[in-house]
Amino acid sequence: MAHPQPMRVHIHAMARAFNVTEMLLLYPIVALIAMIIEHGIHANTTNTTSIVASNKIVLKDYSRLYTFAFFSYRNQFL
């Protein structure tokens, strides 16, 4: 029977890679879509221009939050 250690390391490496990928790609896209929809509901309108205009402020705050989240997440592995 083979030694189980290399397989365990390989699985851990895959899980870690997926977590980073999820953090970089999946989460910001989902959060962005959710915020645009939520903002449109709060604005109580289906007008696309007003949704986009109101989202410019949100995007600025969100990019600041995302940068903080990314660096705090990255620091776990440094």
C-alpha cells in the first residue's frame, strides 16, 4: 500500500489553489452582481442609467473593501 502523505499534500494544495481562485474570481463577480441588483431594488427603478450612476459610488467603496480583503487573505499564506 502506498504512503498516504503525498496524496494528502496534493489535496491540500488543490484546495488552497481553489480558495485563492474563488477569492479572486468568484466572490467579487457574485458580490458585484448582487450589489447591482440590490441597488436597483433600493433605487426602486428599472432604469439602467440610474442603476449604473448610483453604482459608481458603491464600486469605489467595494474596490477598497476588496483590496483589504485580498491582502488580509493573502497574508495568511505569507
